[in-house]
Amino acid sequence: MPLVSLYLFAHQPYRLRDYPERRRMDEQTPAELYRHLFEDEFNEEVFHRVARECYWPATLLIRDLVREHASSDRPFKVNYALSGPFIDQASSWEPGLIELFQELASTGLVEFTGETYYHSLTSLFGSERSEFCRQVQLHSDKIERVFGRRPTFFRNTECLFNNDIASTVQGLGFRGILTEGIERILDGWRSPDFLYRTHQGLPILLRDYQLSDDIGYRFSNQSWEHWPLHADVFANWLAWNPNEVIVLAMDYEAFGNHVWADTGIFQFLEWLPRMVQRHVHVQWTTATEAIDRLVPRGIIDVGPFATVSWADAERDTSAWLGTAPQRWCFEELKRLLPQVLASEDPLLLHIWCLLGTSDHFYYMTNKSGSDQDVHQYFSVYRSPTEAFVRMQTALASLASFLERHGVSAPNPEE
């Protein structure tokens, strides 16, 4: 009986103001610094638009589908990975959405999983990972406070994974982790549709990127050989899979925002659980239920210099750290952390964390071909150069603020 786990990621960054708007500003308080760095008017506008196109219709539909199949012996189940910025923006600008997710949480058929609060790259900071651990704990606290249950399963930012990250996650008490089911970690022949584990025994679920991208990316592509994709056909593909667990993981915004409503994506989502019901050997599952039911079929071994992700053709760290401007901003962000912590100001730390959101680095990517098209699609900036200027000057503004207010990093020898 193949298990199917639908895993939906929802995240919105806090986008940066253009440099000309703030180059003459002399911030006197952390609150002024925040207002001068982040374009909240535009951020709110984007959130309302995506909520209208995706978050409301998709979540209402999923609520109705969960209700419809709740009494079945094979109920419809979903995993949600909601970033801290997403929850904060929804709470401020679309509070009814939080109530809707809370309604889903109360069904017991929806799992809310863990991640870094700020959708950050802190897992790549180094072996200690103290800031990574702080952000993960902060996110778990938020999920427990808002949805009533502490996360037990983990998905790192953009599925970034290596042995050391997994060991840290295991040390934080998580019972399983998700990453990308790419060929190079499967020795070129193993299937992603089984449960695996790390050397230390942490269970690993792998995203089936072929089937996931059929929905999240290829669904609206009229030149694709399977277009138009219908729910009964996709349900057949799931049923014919001879393996044990199929993880369909994608951006939540695929429903209605990246893949527009007029493509039929909502009708596909509505009918998929109904079509799956026709196959008595197929069952929906949450991530934690899957690792409880299955036995690991092998070990996934990813060294610290072979980190994988779900981004771009390379599926490594190059989407965020592949160019000199990206690496400069990454190192500058790390350099400023001790000073920010020394300030003991929670708003300055919040500002630093928002600057560390992975999206700012993603927008700076300067690749070629279809990968770059995807980066530019997600970016609100005119070019990678503009993204770098906004990020570099924001970091400079934070550094200048700390200097003007006499905040210095502690001496490690003291």
C-alpha cells in the first residue's frame, strides 16, 4: 500500500526598499531603521494579492476536502510548512487565514512541520549552528503557540541537507527530516519513494521531484507531453507506483499564484483525493505518520561539502551562494551577528534575521537559461545587480547604525 504525503510550503519574505529611497536617512532608533529598510507597504500589497489568488481559495478547498474524507478509512491528510514571516504577515494582514489554518489543525489530519523561523541559511553558518538552533526553536515555539502542537518533523530552508545539518536537527529532538530525492544521493539507482535514514538513525523522507514538479511547474505547460494533466491520470500514476511512500512537496503558491486558476489547478486539487479513493491500496499520510509506519531501506550519506537542496538544476547551494556578491553578503551577514547580539536589542536582532532570509540571496543569482528565468520570476527586482545593491546597502545601514550607537562585538579573548 503506497503512502502519499502532500507537503505544502508557504513563505513570504520582507522585501527591501530601494537604495535611493533611504541613502540620506539617518536612523536614530531600531524602529526607524526597520521602516527604512523594509518596504512593508509593498509587502502587504503582495501578501493580499497572493492571499486572494492562492492562500484563501487553496486553504478553503483543502479544509473542505479534509472534511469530505474525514470519515473515510483512508482520509485526506496534508503537511504544511509555514515560515515565521508567513505567519507574521498573515497575522497582521489576513488574520482570518490563521484562524482557517487553526481549524485545519483541529482536525488532527494536518501536520505543521518545523523549519528555521526566518527561512534562513543559518544551517550553513558553520559547525556550531547556534543561530540555526535558536531560529528552529523559535519557529517550533510559534507553531506550538498558534496551532497547539509542537513540530516533530523538519524541513530545512529549501530542503538544504547534509549529514551535519541532519545531526543538529536530530539533536533538537526532531524525529525525521525531508530533503530532495535527487539521483546523486541515491547512488543513481535507488528510488526516492522509500524511507531512508542517516548514519545516526534519523529517518529521511525524500521529495519525489518528478511527480511534485508535474503539479508545481509543468501543470500549465502546454508543450508538456502530459498536458492537460487530469486528476484521474495522476491518481493512476500514484497507484501504479510499486514503492512505499511518495512525497509530493511544492510551494503552496503553486496553487493559483504560480499556476493560475484558469489552468484548472484548483479543479485538479479538488478531484485528486476523490480519484485516489478509487485505488483501495493508496493512502494519504502525514510526514510523522510515514516515518512511524515504515522501516528505513538504506542510508543517505551527504558530506558537508556536498550539501543538497531542491533549487535549480544543480540542487546544491549555488542558488544562494554561487556568485561573489552572494558570498560577500553572506559573510557580511555572519560578521554582523556578534555585534547585533551584543546590542541585546530584540528589534535589531529581528532586523538582522529578516536580512538573513534566503530570498534576498536567491534574487542575486546570475545564472543562465531556465534556472535564471525562475529566479527572475520570483524576484520583484529588475535585475540581480539591483537585488545585490539593495542587500549590500541594507547590510551597510545596519553596520552603520551599530557603529553610530557604539555597539561592538565582544572580544573572544575576554
